[in-house]
Amino acid sequence: MKTVTPCRDCRRPILWTITEAGKRLAVDPDPNDEGNTAVWRDGTGAVRSRRPSDELPLCGWERLHVPHVATCTARVQQLDLPAALPAGVTSLDAHRRKRRR
């Protein structure tokens, strides 16, 4: 049984998974053929995720899901930048987002 929790930003349900690197990743709870994250439940009951590749394609027990950051409506609104920055001003938002990961 999946344990879903609401997203803090958009309040839509999300499923928390553990990646191969041991990090937590939120995915949309319903499988989606358009997704890029393979999700399965391991022998201990933990929900795991990974990126399928040519070397290790999707297995029969895995289902494709979409990472929630790609569909979170609140996050998309937060990332909107102003139409144009003043001359001589550089936006550091992209750099800051990369560093947090």
C-alpha cells in the first residue's frame, strides 16, 4: 500500500521514494508512461526509485512515475523570473537551485 502525503506547496498528493544514492525524491503517486523515474517497493517495504537507462531498462516490477517537481504548480509559479532584468544585473537563481541539490 502506498503512503501518500500532501505537498507543502501545492497540497497535491505525493509519494516519497528513496533513490539509489539514498536521497529522498517526491513523485506523483499515480504511474505515468510519460515519466522518467522507475519506482518499486523493495523487500523491506521501502519505496525506491531510480532512473532507467539503456544498460538497465525498466524491469517488470517497476512502474514509471513523474517527479513531483515537474508537476508542482506552486513551484512553477515560484520560478517565474521577471521579464527583463536591468542592465548589468545577473540572476543567480539558477546557480542557487543547483547548489541546494
